Amino acid sequence: MNRSAVQYNQEMREILARYKYRGDEQLCGPMSDMLCYAYALIQQAAPSPPQTKEVLTYVPVSQARFAERGFNQAEQMARSLGKKLSMPVIPLLQRNRHTEKQSLKSRNERLLDLQHVFSFDRQGKDQLELLNSNHPYRIYIVDDVYTTGSTLQQCATIIHESVPFVTVYGLTWAR
């Protein structure tokens, strides 16, 4: 399940471009406020069972994309959201290779292009284990835009293969 805060219309596209491509990082706060709404939608549809440990993670960017932008927008949003929700943020995923922008591809091209792009981050697993939870985990993957769901699906699959007793949800700013 994924929930998004806003519809990806022209106005939201322009806001994201200011943040993501022109480095207007002050937009992260208001965008993570909006992500609180998406989180509330998930809680409304599927409340967390008692004793469930909730954790935020994010979609990693390639080194080339990080060098180009100077930051990972999904990580920044996750960290800001984590502060607002008092929820730990743990980097559970790593990107193994650079891919061209997914927004320019069809759904089928995205699925093919994203195969074997992500893997589980061992350091993240160690951090998760430090939480010392004998209870099930609910992990939220934060990203900026949900288009076809292929990125979140790949990331969720990697997490499911690596963490027992976990449910994974997507939290995206726009759809």
C-alpha cells in the first residue's frame, strides 16, 4: 500500500522542481508536513497493531545523482518526517547502479531497468537490530513521486527478503 500527500499536478511539479533540481531545500519542511497527511491515511486504512515497531527508510539515489543535486530528496523528507513523528529513520537500502530518470520511461521499461538496482544495506540491518524489537516491524519507504509503483515495489521486495515479520508501506509526497 502506498499513500501520497498530493496529486502530482502542474503546481506540485513546479514545487518539486524547485526543491529537487534547483536546491530550494527549505521546501523540505512543508513537504514533510504534507507527508504526515499521507502517514495518517495509512494509519486510517491499516492501523498499526499494538507492539509494532515503526521505522522510516527512503529510496536511495545513485552517487551520480547525489553529486548532481548535492542531496537525496527522499532521505531529507524521511529525516524531517521522522522528527515530526518521533520515528527512527534507518537507511535499509543501497543503490547498486545508476539509472536514467525513471520519469522518462514506460512502466515496462522501468520494471526492466530497476531489476537488481537495489540491495539491502547491512549497516541498516544492524541499526534495525539495535532497536531490539521482538515485535513485528512496519517499515515506511519514503520517496518523492509515485508514478507506476515500480521503484517502491523493488524496494519493498528487497526489504521483505531481508527482514522477517515486516510489513512495508510507501509514503510518497505526490502521485
